[in-house]
Amino acid sequence: MHAVSQAFRCFDAVARRGSVRKAAETLHLTAAAVHQQIVNLEAQVGTPLFDRLPKGMQLTAAGEIVLGAVRRMQRDYEQALAQVEGLRTLRRGHVNLGVPHASAEVLLPAVLRDITARHPGIRFDVRTGNGETLLRWLAGGEVDLAFCLQRVPPPGVVQVRAWPQRLGAVVAPGHALEARGARLRLRDCVVHPLVLPPADMELRLIADRIAARERRGLEPVVQTSSVALARALAAGGGFVALLVQENVLLELAAGTLRWLPLADADARTEVGLYQRSGQNPAVATGVFVQALDAAFGAFAQIG
């Protein structure tokens, strides 16, 4: 790890280990040297960064704030070094990425295979979670990019790219809803057993807005945050799952499911790519964006 400064390196180590002595062992420094770096940093900040407790060092509220800034600075610094090193040849690069569970299952494997085949020096760290969690990780410097359905980002996070998505009914081949074709609306789906996401998830919010406009309620037979479960129930016949096309690309290609876009005006959203404000994207990040462009461009070929 290329440290921004020795003081920050010591501060981060003490925060992780909860002890000056343990941090010193990790850093191969003397305890006195680590302690002095902490004292100097606290003097610069103007307030204690740790509570000195009998069982060790515990971050104060000010310490938590400074730690977040230090880790974001460290990650940005390392990213800048990687960008400079890989600018000409793209022989090396690194992307810390946060994606939804469903994207990790369906979309991402093909994207990463394509990138690593063309640029074998690029490395990825991938974490999965829901949209709110991903953007929180991004704001805290734990990932460099977050890819999720569009939402209002937290302070310090901006959307840098977006791709359109539509809400659709996922059904087994031969389901009665296929006959509706381009005229399919949410009200046609509610007469069948529904599989819906929980009320706090983005796709459910879209469905609820459509239902509210038509003054009807949604009563799912199964409510789940698992896209895999929703797909399985739909494939078994009878159930109708409301998902975006990205969630069922493999099944559409295999012919085991049908995705029927809803004609309702509100059945549209976007999936966004987010980064921290002021962050300069690495060359490897640009390659990742290009691969996503290609993947979303191929959506029109499947369905």
C-alpha cells in the first residue's frame, strides 16, 4: 500500500487494531513513534481523535470523521497511482466495484470475462449489496464505483452514467399474458399470482406508483428480495414476477422465461453508475464503462 503520509498510516492502523502497541507491531515501528504521530495529528486537527481507555484506543466522533476522510484520500491516491501507471498501455489497473446481487449473477460475469480477455492486467474487487448499501460504501470510500438502479445519491456521490430500464412481467413460456403483447399493463398482471420485491426496493416502488395512479392495491402471493427465487417461481408456471430485463438475460437467451415489458407510463427507470464527487476515473474504469455500454446495447437483441 502506498501511504499518503506516515501520520495517516499510523492513525489508520491504530483505528483498526485499537492499540498503539499492536499498530506499531503491524507497521514495524516503535510504539513511541506511532504514539507521536497520533499526538501530532490530534494537534493539527485540534481535538482528540481517540478516547484512551483501559482496554485500548477507541475513536471519538471527530476520529470517525477524520478516519473516513483518510481512507477516502488513501483510496483516491492509490487510484491516481494506478491511473498514471496504466495510462499509456493499460497493462495494469484496478476497479473496486459494488453491484446488486442479481447483476453479479447475470450481467457482470460476461462483462468481466470480456474485459479480462482483452486486458488481462486489470483486476476487480466486487462487493454485492442493495442499492442503498452500495452507495453508502461508495460515499465511505469502500468501493470506487457503484452500479445500481437509479436513486437520489447521498452527499459526496454523483451519477456519472445511466442506462434505461423498463419494468416487465416475467412469466413461463406460453403464459396467458404473452397474448397481450405490447399492450400489457400492470392491471393485466394483478389477476395472476404475483411475486414482488419488498416495499422498500426500487422496483416495488415503481409498481406501487403505477398501482396508486390506477387506485388499485398490490397483493403479492410471494414477496422477496431474491431475484433468483422470483425467476424460479415464474419458471414453474402460473406466477408473474415483476423484474427488469437485466435480471433474466440468461433465461431469455435459453428460452426458459419470457420478459414482457409493461406499457404503463411509469414503468421506466434507469440503472446508474456512481462515483464519488471530484473523483478522477481510472483508465480501467473507462474500460468497464465501455463494456457496460456494449452489454446494455445487446439487450435489444434478447427478449
